[in-house]
Amino acid sequence: MILLSRLPKATLPLVSVVVPLVDVVIAFPVLLLMLAIGDELRWSLLICPLLLPLQALLMAGVAWLAAAGSVFFRDVPNVVALGLTLTST
């Protein structure tokens, strides 16, 4: 199915980057509102939206590296899943 598709294969790892980025874009105004109500809003927090494109670019690079590594080594998806599990706790 993927061989017959006209979708460029390089865009497939970007799905794992764009979906969490959409969650952040939706949740950030809610966070700002909650902090504004609680009088905890700092001016330095308003710089965070400027860092989102840089974070997305770095995450895309890691996703492309992991995708390229999984072509040559079978265990790369398992190592990535283990690394994500260990860093999320």
C-alpha cells in the first residue's frame, strides 16, 4: 500500500512530530489563562511560543534519524520505545 502511494515517504516520520505539536498549540492558551488567573504569569513564559518551531525542527530531525536507523537495524524502534518509556517517568 505504501509503495503505491504518492505520499513522499519522508513525511511519514513527521506525523509523530505534528500530532503532539498540535496538542501543545491547543493547550498553551489554556495554560496561559490558568497562570493569569492565579497571578503566576511571567513575561518569560511568553517566549515559549517562539521556541515551538525550533522544538518541532529538532523533533523532526530525531524522527528522521530514528526512521533511517530502523531501516538498517531492526531493534531501533524497540530502543526508541524504551528510551521514551524511561524518560517519561
